[in-house]
Amino acid sequence: MGRIRSVLKEIIHGSERDFTKGNINKALIFLSIPMILEMAMESLFAIVDIYFISKLGSENATSAIGLTEVFMFIVMSVALGIAMAATAVVSRRIGEKENREAGKSAAQAIILAVLVSIIIAFVGVYFSEDLLRLMGSSEEMIQEGAIYTKIILGLNVVLMLLYVNNAIFRGTGDANIAMKTLWIANGINILLDPCLILGLWIFPAWGLKGAAIATCIGRGVGVFYQLYHMFKGTNRFKVLVADFKFYWDIIAKLFRISIGGAGQHLLTSASWIFIARIINEFGAEAFAGYTYGFRVIMFTILPSWGVAMAAATLVGQNLGAKQPERAEKSVWIAAFYNMIFLGIISVIFLLAAEPVMRIFSENPDVISNGAMCLQIVCLGYIFYAYEMVIGQSFNGAGDTVTPTILNFICFWIIQIPLAYYLAKVVGLGPKGVYITIAISSSILALLAIWIFRKGKWKLSEV
């Protein structure tokens, strides 16, 4: 019992371990548990957020959030692209014991993220209504939901920096700071949500506007916490004020890797716009069920990303330490653990999908659509468990091109045409879309495993 307490204390307060040496299982534990807890808090907020929005009793409000999230997927794609580059470059420098260069690389990633967020903010503030109209929203939904879209996209810099900064800490092996960041950010979100959405205590009832403000405040506080630790310094690296000038060689390297990273997620996110567009044609109840269903899916998928990101860190650091075989072994172990976890979640969804959906809605059509989403999509979970880890491991090695190509094949050549065909031509409706998601995700996993085994990713330079 004392040993367990010691391990948990080290996980929460940070570990000084060298992850290029020693037992791989222990390395995965010390990296993945903080990342799993980090992602669990992120997914918990997603559930709490939509829960309080559902209390407004407006399907338009729920749909507005669902549609805004489609565009936020694009913003997150860009953020994750830069984050992947930051993890790949920083982890490689840490593995090479070039800690000062790791600090410089971190600062350049932050500069890149801020510049990109300014462009996105301009589009979000001035074209929010047009973006919702593009998705086929009614004028009533636009009037109710545009303020949420405008605030979330306009202040996207807090999301951008939250993702990129946490990726930097993961790359250094300081996963506990990334974990605490999301605890703080999403803890504030969860506390403010009911206050600003429903008007509890002294707060105004701002509805959707309140949800957006709560989210941005929470993320903003999280970013300040990250920057404090970067300038204070950790056991592995420190960022100096002098690092915030343009080092063009580092920026070029980050940009090259992030283009592939952003590309793979943009391909995925843009494909979800088409998927959402197809489902939206079957009515507000169908789309609300889809929105609730995918919030629950994210609740289970996000903790799995913790294992995948731990594998990416181990790949980057071990390649930097010239230990490619150790890097590969880390990936297979992480993927196996992820498969067990998502296999258990699949069984739960198959048996209890409807009770889960009743948490969010009393509308039988919404419950039915949400339950169908959970039960069908989870059929691909066991395959997807491997793809999550292997895809992130490609990125951790600095090979962002391979996942980009695989995403294009599986989401654009297979998923979108097949979803349209099954939903509209065959007449399966949303069910056809969910079947397609399970099929395309499984194919993606099998292709990723096949290419990973070839081993070319071990030769990536960052």
C-alpha cells in the first residue's frame, strides 16, 4: 500500500525519471496516468457542459453547440498540428539531453500558435452567422446560437495555447503539469457553467453566451498556469524571455511537421463537417442525438488519448536517445493496454446506451438516435484503440505525413461517400452514417498497423 501511495505521489507531483531507460511498463504508467487523468477531466467537462445546456430545453441551443464544435474541430486540428510538432521536436531534444534547445523550441511553438489564432479569430468574429448558415442552420438557430460561435472562435487563442503548451510539457516528460492544467481549466469551467448558463447565485442567466464565457475563462486561467511553470522552469527544461524571438530554423522545422499534423486532423475534421451535414438533414432530434452521443464517445475516447500521447513521448525521447527498438516496443505495449480499455467501454455501450442517453434528454427520438450512435460506433473501438496509439507514435517520431495520407484515404475516399450512400441512397438515415464511421475507423487501424510494422518511421529526422 505504501508503494502505491509513493507511485501516486510521484505521478501527481512529477517524476525525474529518464524515460529512455528502465522498465517500459513503468515508463508508460508514469507518463500515461497523468495524461489519462488530464483527458478524463477534459471529457468530464464536455459532458457537464452539454448537460447544463440541455437544461435550457432548447434543441436549437444543443444543435448550435454541435455545429460550432464542427468548426472547433478545425481549430483543434490546427492546434493539434502545432502541438504534435512541439511534442516531436521538444521530446527529441530532451532525449538528446539538449534541454536549452528544448526551451527555445517551446517558445517558437507558442509564437506560431498565437499567429495562427489571430487569423482564426478574425474569421470567427466577423463570419459566425455565415458559418452556421453554411451548415444548413435555420435562421432561428442562427439567431440563438451565433453568439456562442462568435465567442468561442473569437477567443480561440486560449484553446490553441492550452493544447500547444500541454504538448510541450508532455514532450519533456512533465505530464503532471499538463494534467494539473486541465484540472484547473476544466474545474473552473465546471463551476462556472451552471452559474453563467442557468443564472445561479449572483450570476446572470446567459444561456449559450454563459457557456462560451465560462469555457474561455477556464482555459485562460489554465494558460496562465502553464506559462508560470514554463518561466519558472521544471526539472527538464525552462523557457526564457529571450527565447521569444524568431529562430527561423526552428520555426521552419515546426511548421513542416505541423503542416502534416494539422493536415491529418483537418482532413478528419473537415470530413466531420460533411458527416454532420448529412445527419442534420434528418432533423433536430437526429442531430441532437448525434451531439449527445459524440459527447459521450469523447468522454471515453479522450482518456485513451492519454495512453496514445504517452507512447508518442516515449517514441520521441527514445529516438532522440538512439533507441528505436525500445521506441517500437513501447508502442505495442501501449496499444495493447488501450485495446483492453476500449473493449470494456464497448461492452458497456452495447448494454447501457439508452440509460446513458436519458441523462441528457427525455425526448424518445433524441434518446433513440443517441443510443444508436453509441452502440454502432463502439463496434470499431477495439481496432481504433490500436490506430490511436500508432497514429500518435508516427507523430511523435516526426512522421506526420503517413497519418495524413491514411486519414485522406479512410475519411474522404471511404467514409464520406459511403456515409452518403448508406444514409441517403440506401435509406438507412443516421444509422448508415454510424455504420460507416465504425467501418472506416477499423480500416484506418488495419492500414496503420501494416505501415507501422515496416519501420520507416524510425528514420524520421526532426
